Amino acid sequence: MHILPQLRKLEEQYPDEIVVVGVHSAKFTAEKETEALKQAVLRYDIRHPVVNDRDFAVWQQYAARAWPSLFFVNPEGMIIGKHEGEYRFEDLDSFVAPLLKEYEAAGTLQPRPKPWVLERDREAAAHDIAFPGKVLADPSSDTLYIADSGHNRVLVTSLDGEVQAVIGSGTPGLVDGDYDTAQFNDPQGIAAADGMLYVADKGNHALRCIDLAKKQVITLAGTGSVAMTRSASGNPRDTALRSPWDVEVVDNVLYIAMAGTHQLWSMDLKAATLSPFAGNGRESLSDGPLTEAELAQPTGIVNDGKCKLYFTDSETSSVRSADINPTGNVETLVGTGLFDFGDRDGVGDRVLLQHTQGLAYADGMIYIADSYNNKIKRVDPATKEVTTMFGSREEGTADGAWGDARLFEPSGVSVVGKHMYIADTNNHAIRVADLESGAVTTLEFKGL
């Protein structure tokens, strides 16, 4: 995900000289499905061919060892270079530019326009919202906040779908200002407190704040560029971040699921200080003291209203907790490791989830978006028992009750009373589930 912007720059720099071919060698079972891959190509606006290497055949032929890996092939079809890991565009360009001059002088480079049709151009149907990432319901104001991630904006509606505000121009960018001129880039997690709406602006690697009374958007933290190293404490506006995915506010402290560094961070909103809170930065699953524990791409975070944060660790398909007390610990409720995933309810270590992404806390229970299983599940933090609530493993768009409903990679949930609001990401929809009757319906927007 982090190299896609660098590849985009390369494609734009040399539109007729360079061809990028993506090879998708999936870790998770759900990622092997071509339809799921197609949705990812559309979500991230990928503009080059992508091979579904579902059986790792290309991976093995090229002797790849890591995600991401890049192989450079000259105009005559010979491999001339390999790079493992991420990189800066400047470094990539300094390697490629001299080669292009060399091949042009030798007469082997044959620039020409690319012949393919983009997937986004095949998708004629427009959606009211696109790839919604997270959703937040506020019963006190009858308000629903939606990260309309694919449209690079935030929507404010009533709980029954009446649109009240559209925040952001829709053009991807990092621009502060009023609702019409502000720009976001793939916004995800949302938290509300004291008239402010806090947004994890993932694509900008930034934290944004929306003043709901003044109708203004400002940047709290981040430089707009992805951090290439593990950042330390510093001035929030001068600190490069790495894929902040979700946020939660507790007592004037903003907690951040910093997926790209495999950590939780915290920002004191009064003192305007920002620093890592939990996780040592290594990608793994290991419990212990906050700063010594190991996380793996946390993408959802919520508070229990007391002294704990619960979060989803996507790459370990787990649900974990972190004490708010800085001398506390990280504990795993369910999930056992980086390559342990599946779809099995049960208790503790018997449970298998698949790339969990979002969660909500209500009435002593944790509700999770078990994204790659296309389900919503419930976790009892006291017993560590996991139960499927809504959805079948099969993707779909059908309304219905309990397991008859069909979801497609849901990413976010929020609970108000007996109703759960679900960001049904690949269906471009917000679904509403009744926790008593089990009925799942699709929210219809009015005025959008």
C-alpha cells in the first residue's frame, strides 16, 4: 500500500516509457478471490495491470521473499535489478532515469501509449458513497458520521440517512479550510468529542480535526508524507506519520491506531504532544508492558468507557486490549499469530478470525468487523468467547436476518442502543442491523 503512490509518480513521470505490472501474491484466503482483488484495485485507484498470483507461482519463479518486492526488467526481457521493501520516489527515479537514456540510445526502448482499459472505466455505475471505511453513530445528536473513503470526504447524516453536511471537496489532497474547499485522502477512523470530529486521514498520513460549529477543517499532525522510519516524539505538525487508521478520544487524549508502524500512538490535545503509546514497532503478536508489546497493523480502536482500549490487529487477525494507564499492559483476547487465520467461533485460542478491521464497544461486549470473513462477530471480553452475529462467509449484498444477510469486507461498526451501523466497504453501503430481531437493512441516503 505504501509503494502505490511511489509507483504512481513513476507512471506519471514516464507514461510511455515504463510499464508497471503488479503481482498480487495473497497472504489471506479471502485476498485470493479475483473479485476481492478487483475491489482493491478500484479502491486504491491502481492504473496498471495486476496479476492474481493466487498460487504463488510468479512469486516462486521470481524467488520473491518479501512484501513488497520489485523486479526491474529491461526492454529485452532481462531482469536487471531487484529491491525488497519500500523506497523513496527520488531513489527510484535516480535508478530508472539513467537506464531509460541508455536504452533509448541503444534503440531498444520503444515508447508507446499503454493499450489497456482501466477497471474504474469499466465501472459505469456511480455510488452515493464509495468504499466507506469507518462509521460513528452519536445518539445524543441523532447523527451519523461516515468516512466516505473512496470519495475522499466525510459525510454527516441523521441516523435515518438524511444528509446534513458533506465535508471535503472530494479531490484527494491535504488542504485545510471550510467544508467545500478542504481536502482529505482516503479518510478512515472517526472520533467525536466536545464539538470536534477527529479523523484518521490515512492516505495523507495525517490527523485532521473538524470544528463542527465553525465548519472548518485543520491538520493536527503529520506532514503529508509517509514516515520511512519509526518516528519518535516531536511537534505533531513536523512529525511524519505512517498510515493512521483509526482514532479514539479519552479525557482529551487522542489515541491512534498507527497501522504502518504496528503501534498505538497518543496525542495530548491540550499540550499538543504526540508520541508512541503501545508497541515496539516490530510486526508480531506478543503481549506485555505497553512499550514492549508487539502489534501487527492495528486498524481499529475503541474505549470501554473506563480504563481500557480495545483494538483490532489486522495482520494477526486478533482482538487485543491496552491499558490506558501508561504502566499497564497489552493483552490478547483472541488471535494467535501472523499466519493463523480462518473462520471459527469459540473461546480464546480456539477462535480464528480473518483480517479484522473495525470494532465497537457496547453494553460490555465488543463487536468486530471480521472483514475477510464478511461477518460481524461479538466478543465477550470477560470470557473471550466469540460468536457470529451477522453475515455469511460468502460475500454479497442481500438484506436479511442474522446469517442470511450478506456483507462484503465490512471495515467499521458503531452501536447505538439496539442498532448497529456497519460500514459495508466493498458494497459501497451503510447497513443497519437490529441487535434484537437480527434484521439487516441497507441505509438509504436522502439529499445526497
